[in-house]
Amino acid sequence: MILTLSDEIRDAQTDSRPIVALESTIITHGMPYPQNLQTARAVEQVVRDHGAAPATIAISNGQIHIGMPDDALDRLAQTPEAMKLSRADLAIALANGKTGATTVAATMICAARAGIEVFATGGIGGVHRGAEQSFDISADLRELSKTAVTVVCAGAKAILDLPKTLEVLETLGVPVIGYQTNVLPAFWSRSSDLAIPLRMESAAEIAAAHRERGEIRLEGGQLIANPIPIEAEIPSDYLNPIIAQAIAEAETQGITAKQVTPFLLARIVELTAGRSLRSNIALVKNNAKLGAEIAVALKGM
Ligand code: PSU
Ligand code: MN
């Protein structure tokens, strides 16, 4: 069996209790040590506090780990050279016994294999600025159109081209649902100037829509856009020049492909003297709470 379940996840499955998947690229490539480890543990605890079991997903020794024991999480958080795995390289990493962290796309695939229907992350990958030249569009978007997992995020990272990201999601037929909002949240900020057509007020509504997709056998998942808590928000006026600077530096240094997002996130943490990291941590916890509420609502249906 290629899936290795933690004791906590095996027990939850046996008892048919709610489970929320969590990704690991945010641990290895999204935040510095030790905040990455502290955040991973704190996010797992938020999921438990709201009535679900946390399944942090990562790859090692030819196994897909669904739920990480504490020591394994600790090791992963100190393995910055872990592979960043998406749909394209997941099977290769397994075949070669590599250690790898799963992106949104790969976490969705692994969660679906384990029968987990809800996944909470920070911000999904999307269409990068300048994609008309670079063609850099995250595999996360296509995965959302293929794999039946409801993904809770704080919108798309403001380093991306948000209008193009929304357009691609629409083209792919992915429902983008604002949680108590009519506009797309921009990760570190609660809002962008982009309207999103779908809005829901409660976890129960989101769960019902998820079930309905299954009933009518629609492939693909739902994207829930949950704004960062007000007290953790960073005003876009302050952040926009910093994002522009980080993107310019990435271009000058020839950063491409998988390295782009980790480079930009790390540089923005430096340029904001840690403020963007505190916001990132707050929004992931906020998404874990909503993810747990959706998972609980699904079990109650
Ligand atoms: N959310 C965060 N930090 C991250 C990511 C999401 O708060 O580091 C990761 C996710 O794993 C997502 C990836 O899938 O960034 C997007 O990478 P790319 O743009 O290369 O597809
Ligand atoms: Mn990319």
C-alpha cells in the first residue's frame, strides 16, 4: 500500500470522523524554519479544536504520508532541499524514494486517494504576471478542475496576475466561492478589486454544494476564497511596491519555474521585516478553521 496513514488519521477514518488535508510545500518552501514547523503544528491544532483530524501530506521512502507524526514533521521542516512536488513529479518521487513536499495540486491528488474531501492551504498557485510571455501558470488551477476536493484558501497570492487567474479558473469550470465576500481576497489583503460571482455564508452551504457535485458526477473541486482576518491584513498600498521589487529581483536573477513562488515569498518576508510571514501564518490558521467546519458539516449530511 502506497498510502501510510498516521494513527490519528487511521482512527478518524475507522470512526468516520471528519478529516482536513493540509499541504507541505508551505512548510518546506513557503516559510523559514522554525516558524514553518511551529505553524504546521499550530494549524493542525486549529483543525482539531474545530472537530476534525488534520492530515498533513508529504512524500518519503516511496510512501504518501497522510498525517505526519511529530518527529516526521520536525524532520521535513528542516529539509529545505525536499522536492516541491506537483502532478508532474509526484509518481517519480515515489518511484525513486525521494523526500518531497506536496503543492496544492499534489496534495489534492493524495487527499482524494485517501478519501479526504476538504483541504485547507494558504494561497493557491495561479497565473503569474507576465504569463503572456513566460506561460507560467500553476498546475494547481488545472488540478482544481480535475480532482474532487474542496480547497479553502485566502484567494490567490498577490504576487500573481489575479484577473488572469480568475479567468483561467472560469475557463476550467472551477467554482470560486467567496466566503462571506463578493470580491476575491488577495492573500495578505482582504480584498482585491475583482468581483467573484459566487458567494456563500456558511460551512453548511459549502458542504451541500460539494455533495451536489458528487450527486451529478461533476469532476473537479471547489475553491473557497476566505479573506484573511482584519487584524492580520497588510494594506495593499504598502505591499504593492514591495511585490514589484521582489518580482523585478526575480527577473534580474533569472529565477524561473518552481523557484519563482518560493523566491518571491521569502523575499517579501525580508522586505516587510517579517510582517508578511505573520500574515501568512494567520491566514492559514483561519483557513484551517473553515476547512474543519466544512469537513464537520459534510459528515453531518
Ligand atoms: N500557500 C502559502 N505558501 C505556499 C504555497 C501556498 O501560503 O508556499 C505553495 C502551494 O504549495 C502552492 C504553491 O501549490 O505555493 C504554488 O507554486 P507554483 O506557483 O510553483 O505552482
Ligand atoms: Mn509555475
